[in-house]
Amino acid sequence: MAVEKRSSSTYVDGSWSDGGSGSSYVSRSPSTGLVLGETVTSSTDQVDEAVAAARRAFRGGEWSTWTPQMRADAILRFADILEREKESLSRMMAQEVGTPIAACRSMQVGGPIDVLRWYAGMAIKGPRGGYEQALSTYDNPVASGSLLHYEPVGVIACLPAYNYPLNLLVWKLGGALASGCTTVVLPSPQGMWTTLRIFELLDEVGLPDGVVNLVTGGPDIGIHLTSHPHVDMVSFTGSDAVGAQVMAQGAVGSVSKAVLELGGKSPNIVLPSADLEATVAASILRFARNAGQGCAAWSRVLVPEDKVDDFCRLADAFIETVKVGDPLEEDSVVGPVISAAHRDKVEGWVAELLERGASWGAGGGRVDGLDEGHYLKPGLLRDVNPDDVLADTEFFAPIGMIFGYRDVDHAVELANNTRYGLASNVFGPLDEALEVARRVRAGTVTINGGSGMRPDAPWGGPGRSGVGRELGEDGYAEFFEVKHIQYALAGITRPPGT
């Protein structure tokens, strides 16, 4: 395919301009290593221009006069445009991220369309309780009335990760548009090629100038944006290490609000009463889909001690049926990890664990016959020390670990033996699984696999999984500040404010 070299990589105040950094980023296909495109990235001066444009649009531009219905209509137009471009966007992401094409259509594009349509409804509904709420009276020497008035936070720096470039962008952009905020988006360089196309489509929506802005670049651009004094909120998805830096940068720049989704090492508890054989395929696919590049992958499988051998045997047989291959082929189930450097890092972690006594319980290693691209065969490591730091390290690869437990109390102890707390799963009869789910420390606990992402349910978790929530009414509330308006109901009998 022809390589597209793109100089116009910066979208500010409704117009495209050439990147001013003097540097470029080369986007490569993780499945072939071939160059997809080359992008001249933005300068720090262009970041300043983007933030200034967003601030103008928020503080007094046309956007500030738009009604909730107008915002909802714009979000629905964006959803319809994405629906129209679903196949082309799916193919772009299959090439840039490596997600198999069938999963791209559902997870990478279909999911974001559903989220946008949900946010359109929330634009009209407002935050929980509405845009303005009256407080009930209480025993107070001075009779007064109070209103809680919810207004948009302001300028939001949006930094989505590469693994779900449209999903994570829409989670941030949908809430911002619904609430009335303005944005400056900085995509991961590894998701840049797709994001540039998404912004071309956003240009069709008809938003006022300055409402959405795009800058591109690496860590220097990220630091400049997240520490900018005129950014009111930072919404970041990525690793916990970088998330901690982002929070610190925002605090230095403007003490800005931060919403951080930082990943996990999610447990998958197979209860003694569960049908072991019925859990195997779902367990493997849940840590291997998108080549394991998902923050909620069930990467720690917990089974009764006397069933570890049986689970590994069944898992090994199932992995042999899973096609690892070209993400543009319809029957591929697992594609490549994002880069050769990342594959090397993961293989280094595996080598360390094997040296310390771990072994492959199922699958694992490279894929025979796939010499091009950055492929890894799904695998399940056993005999890992649950207290090893690598047992609680997010691999972002199609590799899980299996641990045996003595009883359910021990299973819960192992499940909660993590710095993270984003997601988890419990397999077993509903009544038993519910009791265990309530004891697991995680923002989301599915039972028997759940039934997929819901835009009306909050996403996030405690510990190093981040700060705040995305989606659901809790996630939508992050885009608002609350103002207390108080007034006397009778004559003032004491100085105001006392």
C-alpha cells in the first residue's frame, strides 16, 4: 500500500494546519511492520493555540449558547457519521492496532457508536438529578433556599491510549460534548493514524470552532498539555506509572481535576461449583482478545487447587483451535501486539518468571509460520508465586497466569492480592457468585462473563487502576462542577456568609 505522509496533523479552532515540531512519527502495521503513514507532529506553540481556542469557545463563543438539545443533535450526527464509515474505520484499526477485523467492527467501532448515542440522551437529561436541583430545607435559624447548579468543567485535555483509539476517545469526547465542555485531544502516537481520520469526520459534524482541537506528538507535547495553566481537567487512559506523572503535571500547572483510567491485573475466579469445562474458552479469550491489550483482561485465573491440571489441559487444547494471524482476515481471533519492542519486553518478563520456577500450563511462545509482525501465541503460565511483582504486572499481551486456591476465602484473598482494582469475573451459580462478587475489590465484577460493556454503567476502579470514573452517571458527573446558590427566604437577620 502507498505510504501517506501527512503534514497537516494539528486541528485548532476549526482548521487544519501543518505540524510545527519539525519532527515526524511513522505509523507501522504491527502485523507486517510496514509503514502505514508518516505524520509531522505538533509544536508546543500549537498546544498553546489549541488550549486558547478551547478556552475562547468555552468562555464566550457560539458553543456557550448551544442548548442541551443542540449538543445532543451534534453527538447523534457524529454517531451517524461513524456508522457510515464503520467498515473503513474498522480496517484502519485492524491495520494500525492489530485488532482482528471482526472484533474491530463490534468492539472498536460499534461500541463507540452506542456510547455516543447514550451521551446524546445524557446531554438532554443532564447529570444525576438534572442541571439544577433544589435542596430541601432543614432546621436552620435563618430560613433559606438553596439550588445546586451544575455547569461544565471547562477545557479538557483528552489523552486516549492506543489499544482502543476510538472507544477511549469517545468516552472522553462524548461526555465533554454532552456537558458543554471543550477539548484538546492528544492521541497516543500508536493510535495517531486512525485519530486523524476520526477528526476529519468530526469536521463534518458542524461544531463551533474551538470546541474540539487536536494536537499530536510524544511525551514533550503531553507534558506541555497536561501541565497547561488553562486546562481545567485532564482525562487520561494508560499505564499507572504515566498516570501518576499526568496527575502530578496537572497539579503543578493548574491544580486541574484528573480522571485517570490506568489498567489492571484482573482476577477470574472459577468457583468449585462451576462447570470447569464451560469456563475455559471464555477465560482464554478474555485475556487474549485484542492480543491481551485491554485493561480489563482476566489475566489471573483462579481455580481450585485440585482442578489446575484439568484446566490447563483443557486450555491447551482450546488454544490450539484459536487462530492467531493477519487481523484483516475474517477468521483471525488474535492479532499482533503493538510493536516489536513491546513483544520483546513481554518475552523478557516471561523469561524471568520461567527462571524463577514458573512453567507454561497451556500454549505460549511465538507462532510458527508468522515471521512478520509481532505475534504471540495465547498462553497460560502456572507455578507463579502470587506475591511476585510480575504476578501483578500488566503485560498487555495474550498471556494469563493460573493460580490454585484452597477454598473460597483463599480465592478472594488471591483475587484482592493486587495493586489494581479495575475489573474481575466470577464463574459459578448466581447466588454463590454474587456473594463472592461483593467481596472482590474491583470497580466492575462480571458473573459468568457478564453481557458486554454498558455505557450507562460506570467504568474505573480503586488502587492503581486510577481516579474517578468514565461512563454511567458517575462518569458523566466528572464533566461538571457544582455551584451552590443560596438565598434568604425572609429578612436577613445576620450578615451573609455567617
